[in-house]
Amino acid sequence: MVLSKNKKLDEYRKKLDKSLLASNLVDEEKLRMLVKKQILCSAGDPPQGPIENLVNKRTTQVSTLLDMLRSGSENYVQSPRKPYASWKVKQDNENFRCMYREGPQGTPIHTLCVDGQADAPLDACLYVTYETSAYPIAFPDSRVHKVTEEYYKKIRLGEQLSLMRLKLPWPLTRREILIQFSLLEYYEDGLVFVLFNTISGKEDLCKETDGFSNDELPKPDKAVRVGLLGGIAFQKVSETKSFLRLILDMDLTLNYVPQSAINFITGKLSGTAFKFYLKWVISILKEEAGQSKIMRNPMCL
């Protein structure tokens, strides 16, 4: 990877890369204690009964996300147990960078990484990320896609389920994604992580600890359910500026993904989505009602 055209972005990337190597985020037991503490403090509404299974599962999810985020660094040292393909830079400008890499050989996985700056504080970025009911408004219909939210369930502070449907042009069938959002805060370096994990409905779920059961989940409705794993790291730059890195492992459930589709997703679509996101955050800040919503949201910092 080459240095960005924006030297400030390179500074923000290096700062995030350094923060991701903090001992509390690298040491497995320290990370587990951090996860457990936040689960127990979830707005006074922690899981009922034994939570060790949930803590272990969430710690594994966080550890996986952290390793994925670290792999976005140009100085990342790969583990021989889990080698990654090389990144291909698809877009690089003064506001963000978009990269793509193929998944492990023989798998349908495609990995996307986008990082950049937002002229907004952390709380506004978080509010917009979790406001899934507004995604169809933020990403308006086009000839290529139509986004709708069909299901929403709040589990506890910083955790929610959302079912999003994406209508695609013929001959592709509709895609849908049932995704769980989870929050992890690391105050020492002004870091907040949002984890994305898709739910297939085949997991061993317990309502007392997970907050929902398989019986509550919506069934696929003439749509192909897409697999996704990853999340976002937000880091405070100043009171009015944040840096973020999004990384996603995607299974598009296609037997063959042409290079033109990959170029479209990693180039035009991801860049357009990031621009929409930035405009959305700024528009919320400009609206008095939007600022009030952010301040009332207990999830925000």
C-alpha cells in the first residue's frame, strides 16, 4: 500500500493502528474482562442468568474484528495460521480510501475496507450508524438498488437486530441481511467499536443471555440471505472530528462474482455509500432536532 494523498489521514491511520495494538485489546484475558464489564453494565439491563457463554462468544467476535481491523495497516504482520491476500486500492482521495482483497482460496468471501475522516464528533457518527430505520432514506433508490428495513429489535444498550432487504436488478434475486449490531467502548484511546454479525437462525441462541431466540427471528421471504462479518472502529480526533475504519467479510451468495461486479462494489458503490454517510452525519448536526436526538440517545458518549 502507498501513502494517502492526505497526510492528515495517514496520521490518523497510524494513530488507529497503534491504538489497536494496546495491551488491553491484544491480551485475550484483558479483552475478555473488558467485554464482560460492558455486558454487565448494559444500561442496567444485563443478561439474566449465567453469562459466560455470551462473554466468550462476544470476546471471540471482538478479537476477530480487531484482527481484521489491524490487517488494514500497511505494517500488519500476518499470522501464518490465517494469511490474508494482498490489498488492492480501489479509491484513494483526500477524504477516504477504499481497498479490496480476495478471501481465502476456495471460499466465497470478499473483503472490503474503507477508512476516512468525518467532520463530526463520535456521538453523531454512532447515532447515524445505529439509526438503521433511516438507511433507506440515506441511501435513496436508484436503478441499481432499493434498500428497505423490514425488522428491528433492540436487545440492550448498544445491541440491536435489523433485517435489511436489497432489491437488485434482474437477473439477480433479492438479497437480505439479518444483522446484529454490538458496541464496545475503549476509553483509553477514544475508541468505539461497532461489531456486525449476521444471524442465520441456525445458531444456538438463548433468550436469557443473548436477548433473543431463534423463534423470534424473521424467516427468509423469497430472498437470499447474505453473510457478513466485520465492523467499524471509530476514533476521536477532536471534539468535532472523527476517524473511522470499516472492514467487512462478505459472502454475496453467488456462484461466480465477475470482476466488473467487484469493481462496482469496491469502487463506485462503496465510495457513494461513504459520501452519503458523511452527508447524513453533517445534516443531522445541522438540524436542531437531530442534535436533540443525539443528546437523548443513551448509547452515545
